[in-house]
Amino acid sequence: MTFFDNISDFFSKLPSLKFSIADFLDICLVTFIIYHGIKLIRETRAMQLVKGLLFVGVAYLVVYQFEMQSSTYIFRLVFQNVFIVLIILFQQEIRQVIERVGKSKFSALGAFIRGNDDELESTVNEAVIEVAKAVQRMSDKKTGSLIVFEKEMHLGDVINTGIAVDAKVTHELIGNVFFPNSPLHDGAAIIRDGRLLCAGCVLPLTKNDSISSDLGTRHRAAIGMSETADAMVVVTSEETGTISIAYRGTLRRGFTEAELREVLLDYLIDSTPEKLSVNKDSIKKMFKGWKK
């Protein structure tokens, strides 16, 4: 029986099938998973992998239909281990899904335990103002810098590569960290909850080959960090003094001090669900038209 005969046989049996509540819930669950899977990989490198897999699937149907024995055998070996292949290809996306699920489950509980976040917001607000001021000064002097603003996903692996600081953020301190030829100036500074947690950290470089060849190691590290976590990364170019932000694997360049401050505050201060929704919409509009 051929593939198309199997499809015809399936549809011929549909009128006799019984449809229960469990079947309805099953369909809803599968639809939910597929929808969020597509939403997750849309406009990412993973989407190209999906297109490639679909092409391979079509090729398999063709060789199967024409009874090409050798090709069919090779394709069958691939699809027999498709689950392992998918895990290898989409390991980064799968990790992000699990992290987001964990974050959504416990973020509300964490907010309840922490109680009033006014003090935290004040600390973050002051840190953003100081960082924006420091970055503008470094931009004027063409001093390179790389600053990561951690959000929900903690960057433990990255933090372990640097030197612990755990200090209040000031523009003088940021300037000293990235002062040329200082021991920590080549690495990244990590800011968590408005405090300079550590400096001299090593960030993962992006594996995206489509980004501009004009971008140096700092910018590639910023993009790589934003691809693997929900952090927002600020970069200052030591060649041009240009201020850039990396967010969700995308880089936008040419910020002023005021624009940088606005973006960071919109993204970091979101203590209530209503404010979070507004901030996400604001950031999405602000990031419209970003170039990778």
C-alpha cells in the first residue's frame, strides 16, 4: 500500500470514528504546542532549520513514491532517529522554552514573596541613569564597553567567568571598570537588580553568520548573550564610539544617552503585569526595523 493509499484509507474511515472530550482536549493541546513552537522560532535561525526539515520530508515522500530503494533506506534511517536529531538541532530553543515555563510559573509567587518592589525599582532606576551617563562619556572618549542587564534568567555560568564586585552602580565605577588597559576592561560587566554584580566576564559569541562583518568581538558577544538569555546588552564601540543595544539576538546602533536610558527603564522596570505588558509593547515598537 502506497503513502497516498494510506491517506485515502484514513479519510474513508473518518465517518466511523468516535469523537470524545478527550480527543477535543488532545487536539487543543497539540494545537497549543504547535502554535507556541512556531511563535518561539519565528524570525530566528531555527526557522531555517524547520524549512530544511520540511524540504527533507518532501524529498523523502518523492523517493518513497518512486520506490527508490537506496534513497528510501537512507531517509528512513534519518527519520527513525528524528527525535534525537530535533533535540540536537533545537537544543537552544528547547532550553529557552523550559526556562520560560519555569519563569512564568514562579514569577508571580516571587513577586508575592518580595512584596513591595518600590525600593528595587528605585535602585534599578538609579543604576540605569548612572550607566547611561557612563556610557555616554565612554562614547565621547571612544572607550569600548560591554554591559549586561540581567533580568529573569540568571546568568550563573557567565558570572562564574568574571570577578565578583557586588557594588552600587555609579558612573565613576563603570568608567573605572572599562578604563583602557585596566584588568577588567576587555570583559563584560553584569548588572543584577541595580547592582554591579561582577566584571571581566566572558560572553558567548553569536553563531549567526549573517551579521555584518564590520561588527567586532564585543558586538558579537553582545548578540550571542542576547540570543541565549532575556538580558539586554549595551555596547560601546572603541572604534566609532557608537552606543548599541543587543536584544533577542538583534542589534540596534546609534543610541543617545536619553534614548538608552528610556529603553533600559522600559525593559527593566515591570513589577506589575499591566506595566510589563505596556513595556513589552513599547520596546517592540522602539525595536521595529532593527538590523541584525
